[in-house]
Amino acid sequence: MPSSCPICEQPIASTAAHCSVCGFPTGLAIEGLRAVTSPDDTTQPSNGPLASAPARTRPAPPPLSSEEELTGVTSRDLRAKMAVVRELGSGPDVTAEMCEAALAEAEGRVTEALNILQSAQSRLESQTDDLLRQRVHLLEERRNLLVKTGVRFDLGTDFHRLSDAVENAERQEATALLIAAEQRVSQFESDWKGLQGLLAQIEGLRNEATEIGIPLGEISSEIEGIRDRLARPDVTEETLDALAQDSAQTLMLLHEAIPASLDAELARHEVTLNRFPEDHPPSAIARRLHLEAARHLKKGRLSEAVQSVRDLRHELTELEKRPSGPAGPVPPLTETEGEMLDRLLKKARTLAGRVRTLPADSETAREAAIQIREATDLLRARQLKEADQTLSRLMRMLSSEVAQS
């Protein structure tokens, strides 16, 4: 019983009747059938008269004919080429023909076996060449798609070497080059997709900042520099990695510049809103938008914060158009420091009572408690203007919470 299949060379159990991979009957192993066992090779019993006679040596097998030698060479060549094809994944397979040839040779039909193997060899080579050309064509299409999306990936001389190897039927070299090129393009496509996501975020934030007049300074030139480098015809993996790092740095700069500008603007709008009484209906929408913008900014939702600030600007513009009077801007009455302190203490006590009615584990309750403590510390330090602004923010937040519920 052979230890490995003569067709696919897979291990075979000693009790197996067929190869578990290709199904070749193990009893017809070519090597085993060619071995000639001499009938005189049997030994006499140990207690017989000829027990001491030496065993006769087995005669050497007859030499192979030219056809048998060519059959063996062709079979080995097919196995080697099949191993190359397996590296490409799914592809042509001549295992059935190799089994058929082995059976024909085992039955003494050597010429037929050789014809089968040569036909299989021709088919395998032809289909392998077709497969390589097809894969190279798909690889070229992937490169063209990258160009359409804005980047020219440079494979260097690898692509030219691959094309030459395919055209010259250098199948083993072409296979190795193709697999390496496909792996490079796949990794590049993945990295490019990640960079596109970064660039989309950058462009979106830049456009929103530009629309509301936020100065970006050198950040705009950094963005243009990234685009210029991407337009070059020799972008490699190293270039793409460097661009990804620069893009991440630019995005971080945007996340620093935009909040700083929005914070400053919201502080100016807060001063404007504090000119109106807390129960002033025309300013209610502006107060809500101011609170929304501050919340979005605190949570890092820059796009939403920019939109809220844009809407807030519109509402404040409308308020300025209103005539003076009960429905229009009301300048604050002059009050002494003691009167202002007394008013703010009452305001703080009222708001503290409203905070205690909120669910203890809610985010609003936690944020409100922080603002109450901040206002109390400011009142204790006699920073009355700052305390008034903090209490006004808290009142707008609580009013907005009631409106939403």
C-alpha cells in the first residue's frame, strides 16, 4: 500500500482503498504495479532442510521505455503547474485527466496515458494563460478606478514586469508578480478609503466654517497642499501614509479653531440675550438656539453647532429689527450692587428648587447642579456680572428642557 497518492501526493492511510482527495484507487499505484516480485523470493520454514540456504536476491525491474519515461516527466510537470495554479485560488484543474492517465498506464495502455497527459498539459497551460490575462485586466481596471476617484497609484516597474511575464508565458514568475501586485493594490485601496473619509470631514468642516465667516488662516493652505500632493502621478503607499497623517493633523487643527471661534461668538450673543428679561417671548427662540449651540459644542458636534449658530444669528437679527417697547429690546434698569446681589440670590434659590425636581440621574440634572455651584461661587466672590450670566444660561437650559418634554 503506497504512503502517498501518486496523483495528488496527499497522504493515504494504510487501510484506505481510494485517495480521499482525488479518488485515485490506491491499489493501482503506478510505482507498486511496476515493482516485480520474484516467485522464488519465498523462504523455507526455519525447521526445513533448506533453512540455512541464503535467500535469492530480487531481480532489477526492467528499464522504462521512452514512452513511460515521457509519461513520468509529463506527469511531474503537470503536478508542478497545478501547484502554481492553486496559488491563484480558483482556476483550471486537470486532476481528473491525471487519474484517467494513471489508470490507463496501470492497464498497460502507455501511449493512451501519454496522450491524455499531453492533452491535459496543453489545456492547463492555455487556461492558466487566460486566467493570468484576465486577472491582469481586472487589476488594470482597479487602477483606473483609483484614478477616477482622485489618486494615481504608482506600481513602479512591477506592472510592466507582470505584463511581460504573462505575454512570454512565464507562468510561475507571472503568478508571483500578480499575487504581489494584487496585495499591494488591495492595501492601497483600503488606505485610500480611509483617507477619503478624513478628507470628507475636512472639506465639510472647512465649508461650514467659511459659510459663517470663521477664519481658518494657514489651515486652508494645508488642505490645498494635501490635494496637490494627491494629484501627482507617482503616489505610493508611503506617500499615502504621509498624507493620512497630515490630514489627521489638519482635522485636529479644525477641531481646535472652530470651537474657539464659536465659543467667542456665543459669549458675545449671551451678552446680547441678557439685555432681555427672562420672560421676554420674542427672545425665547434665540435663547433656545444659543443653548443648543453650546450643547453641540460641548459634545464635539461641530456641524450641528455651526448650524445652530447660523440660526441664532438670524434670530438675533430679527430681534434687532423689532421696535423698542414691551415686545422689543428692554435695557436693564440701574440697580445697586446690593440690589443686584439680592436679586441674584433669589434667582439662584428659585433655580435650585427647579433643579431638585429633575431626575437625579439625568444629564440635565448633573449639568444644572454644576452651574448652580459655579453661580454660588461667583456670588460668594462678588463677581455679580458673571454670576448673572451663569444663572441666565441655567434658566435657558431649564426652559428648553421643559419645552422639549
